[in-house]
Amino acid sequence: MYKKLLLALLASSAIASSIFADIARVEAGVGVWKQETSSTSITGTKTTYDKENDTYVWAFIKHPAPIIPNIRIEHVKTTSVNAWNETTEFAQIDVIPYYNILDNTGWITIDLGLDIKSISLDTVHASMNMSDDFVLPLGYLRTRFQLPLSGLGAEADAKYVSYSDNTVYDARIKLDYTFDISPVIQPAIEVGYRVQKIETDELLYTTLGKIDFDFSGFYAGVMIRF
């Protein structure tokens, strides 16, 4: 699944770069998030899960049209296994339309937008198998600083929503380095730290009730810029 998704993202990136040439920018990346999970039940009981290595992919397309938003797409599937051999998987797809408030102005970039986060939840324990899907809108903010005359950049982004008994956030901070090998295609590497919280009662199946999960850990990956 990840291989097909990555190939699709890279293909769309290549098509977009050939269409827009010098008036657009396309980036895509893939990596591994070594995350640790904990959950809190409705009675306040905390459960810690084993650390997992989860794959993530992302891509964005930036264009010069001032009215039409740019698009960023992300996917990650977290797998968590506790001491009772209960496995919980969150498959997340984020579709983020956003606008550039600053675009490398004084080496600083600021993006502001809306994250439409789709989450598929699967819980497996012995003969029990429960699943659910829900969608939440989150605010999106990204800031970036590009060190002048170098390939080194620092970046942070955050997605957040809180209402009623629901609080969801997803925040990252990272460093990346771009290798100036070609003026058309530039490979890069990224290393960062990511934290996530998914606390929601937006579930279709009442047997699942309210969920409250926290994820955190370092991640590293490779990127390509067009």
C-alpha cells in the first residue's frame, strides 16, 4: 500500500513539475516515524504500548495562482500493541489546502490553511475486531527558515482542533538538508520529532466509545524537490 501511494505521489509530482515548469514547486517525501503510544480510558486508566516503526509519506504542490489554494497531502499508519496483545491501528490521510502568507520572504516561509484529517481506526484483540472511520477539520500552520547560502532548513508545523469532548493535534519540528546536485531535481534528507493526540467521541459505533491516544517520537526520511 505504501509503495503504491508513494509511486502515485511521485508520479503526480513529476507531472505537476513538467506542467508548471518554473512557476510551481513540488516536493515529496517518505520516512519512518519511531513512535511510542499511550492511551487513556474513559475511567482514567493509562495504557502504554510498545514502540513501533511506522512509515509516512507526504507531498505538496505549490502554484502561483493567488486565489486557488496550494495542496499538501500526508499519510501515516500507526500500529500500537500493548501488553495484552491488543493491536490498535490508526490510518490517517490529511488533505491540506493552504495559502502562502510569506513565501521565502527574508528566508522565512509561513503557510496557513485547513487540514481535513480522515482517520480509520482498527482494534484487534483475540476474537474481537472493531473498526471505525471519521473525519475532523483542523487548523494548519507551517513555518520554515532557510539558512542563506546553504541547503540547511528548519521547519515546524502544527494542526489543531478542540471542541466539546474532542481535542486533536499533530505537531512536528525538523531539520532538513537539500543536496544541490541539479537545478531541476534536488534530493534531500529530513530529521525531526513529532507528537500527536487523538481524543474524540466522533465514532459511529457506540461500543468503541470515546478514544484518547497520544503518539510521540523521532522520525527521519528522504525527500525530493522539483
